[in-house]
Amino acid sequence: MPRIKSAKKRMRQTKTRTAHNRAARSELRTVIKKVRSAGTAAEAQAALKQAESMIDRAGRKNLVHRNTAARTKSRLAKLVTTKG
């Protein structure tokens, strides 16, 4: 356990951020799964729109690397166009 005041604060901040990032990453994965498991082309298109928005945001906020976000979006878009 840290003894220094600033180290204690850093520990609290890290704990909070870790929880927030974990929840956000989980939500991102869920949205991606919805696109992949969509039954019809219309459902897939709607899910893709929501997923792209979340993926872009995750990339901007460094939740995932920007290139990973771009690659994921590209693969999902390709998947949806083949469904349709």
C-alpha cells in the first residue's frame, strides 16, 4: 500500500478509471456482437450504425487503438454488405 498522499490519490484514480474503461470496453464488445448476430440485413444495418459510432468514440478516447477501431469498422461493414 502506498504511504505517500499523491500515490494514494493515484491509486484511487486508477481504480475508478479501470472500472470505467472495463465497462466501456464490455459495452463496445456487446454492440459488435449485435452486428454479427443480426438476423436480417436491416437489423444489421441499424446495429452497424450504432456500432460505428461507439467504435469511433472508443478510438478517439484511446479505449482501443485508432487503427484497431478502423479495422473493426471495416470488417463489420464488409460483413453487413455481404449479408444484404
